[in-house]
Amino acid sequence: MSNPSQQPPLKVAAWCIPRSLSSVLTQSITSQGNAEVFFEYYATAAHGGPEKIFKTPGNLPNDVREPLYSFQYVKDQLEADYPSREIVFVKDMAYAVDGRYDKLPHGYIHTFLTRHPGRVFPSLVRLAASFPPMLGEVKYHEISPSPGQSYKEQWDLFQYVTNELKQPAIVIDADDLIANPASIMKQYCDKIGFKFTDDLLTWEPDLVTKHKWNITQNLLMANQFVGHYRRAFGSTSFEGGDSLQEINYDNENDDVKASIEYCLPFYEKLLKNKINP
């Protein structure tokens, strides 16, 4: 599909934390087809590139699985021209660029998607338990391994974007997105300069394949084994799920509770800047 306006494409980055419905947001934004999607390229560099930062979960070899994916390579890909597209949309983890703000791509509107840690960490625990036994025991903090447990890194990046880059705050809370998708998506689109239509509220499943997102084969293969994107890639709308249920983590173990309590202040500070329904 071509870009009828022949204007340079809108470039938007959504900086997320794990288990925050960011893949569902990506399905929505790209559902009309004329989008170039970069799916977790910085996270790929941080977890598997030549400058990798984080150990591979479980008993998998801690080797470089994506030798092409340096942080500079990712930046170059994002800054390339895509004249036939209406939007270039980057979905990535805020923790992956922590301490590497010089590798942020130029020309992007930076936005943030967050979620209550009382939902995120229990979800990470369930995800860790779903890893195949042949991979060995996987702890939830191995999936989100950054020192600030993703939330501090997201808050730090937000401060950099608003204070240093002088960009306006654009923040979505996942619970609001699930409960009031039309209102949140319309405001989000208005803020980034993207045309909102009701078509952004429902879509076909598996757009990652149909619209040929930029995503590594290793990530797709990992999804086949573990299924961490399976529900999001199979989604057709902003369905409710546990985001409409009361948050209760009383039954979680002490480590999970400690993670939640550590992250809550960063989440609450970011939430003061969110789009309201």
C-alpha cells in the first residue's frame, strides 16, 4: 500500500514495560496496513546482539543470537526513509535503551505505555512457569532482568524525553486502554498526529505476518515455544481480560510483592501524566 499524501511518514515510538498490552496496541495502530513496524529491535540488541546486556533465561546458551543487531544498527534502521508508509511504529522496551540514549532514533514522537505492577509481575510469574521444562527453571526476573525492574528505566526515559528532548508527555495506562479503548485511542492519535477511525478498535488476527512486521525469527520461534505473544498476536480488539478485575497480589510470594512495591512509586509518578478517559 502506498502513501497517497507523499508526505514523510509519521514516526512514533511506544516505550513499554513487559506484559503491558503493547503488542495489542501495535496491532491496533498498524491494522490499516500502511505501517512499517519495528518490533522490539532494541530489546533484541540488549538480549541477543553483539553488545548484549542480559543473560539468556533458563539453561539456554548465553551466546550472541543476533550478531547484526548492534544498537547503532537498530538506530540506523529506524532512521531510514520509508516514503511509501504513512507511519513508522516502533514498539520496544524502555529498559533496553537505558544508558544508551545516544542511540535513540531522531525524528520520532516518543510515547509510553505502562501498567500497574500488581498486574505485570503476576503475569511474568505465569509466563515464567510456561517455559518448556527442557529450558530449565526460569525465574520471572529473568524475563524482565533490568536493575530497575523496567519501571525505573521507563520513568528515567520519560524524564529524558520530556526534560531534555522537550517533547510533551504522552502516556497510556493499559487498564484505561482496555476499559475505554475508543476514548484513549482517539486522544492518543490526536496527540501523535495520526488519523483516528473506528477501524483502530478491531482488526484481523496475526498482523505480524500479514503486514510483515520487522521482527526477528528468533522472537517468532520463541513465541512458538513459550507463547508470550500468542494472545496478543491472536487478538482482534482491546478485550477486557484481567485488566478489568480488581488488583490483588496478596497471594504472591515475598519476592514478587517486593518487586511490586519497589516499582509502584515509578508507576504512580508516570501515571500523573497519563491520558485520561
